[in-house]
Amino acid sequence: MLFMAIKITFDDGFILGVCSEALYLILLLSAPMLMSALSVGLVISVFQATTQVQEQTLSFVPKIVVTFLSVIICSTWIGGMLGAFATKIFGYVPNLIVK
């Protein structure tokens, strides 16, 4: 089997594309934790407003627990996505041409 190396020029457009892909990946991977903490915070806030219990620490523990659970549940997906991105980035190194 013959492998042909594709030379990639590391110009401004390429670097900008990689950076924007990395930022999108960060947003995508942090979404489950953020959305779970947001939803639990909203439920606790409605509960506090309904019962007129204004304790600040009441919403802290459930948010931490749900965020930790969402990290555990999504950890394989997060690891797979990060691994694929790292493999893609390290795959560019042998084809490095700096302008």
C-alpha cells in the first residue's frame, strides 16, 4: 500500500480553523455539565421561591452532585471526543510546512 503525504501549510487560516474547532469542542464537551447544573439550579430556585426558603447553600450541594454525576455519565463521550481531536492535531505534525 502506498501512502502519499499531504502537505498542509500552517498559515493563518489553518490556525484559525483549528482554534475555532477547539473552542467549539470545549463548548460541546462542557454543555452536559452546564445544562445539568442550570436545570437543577432552576428547579431549586423555583422551590425556594415557592416555599420562601432563602438559604444560599441549599442550591450548592445538589448542583455539585448533579455536575459530578454528569461528568461520570459523559466521561467516555468526552474522552472519545478529546482523543479524536488530539489524534487529528498530532496527525498534522508529520506534514508540517511552516510558511
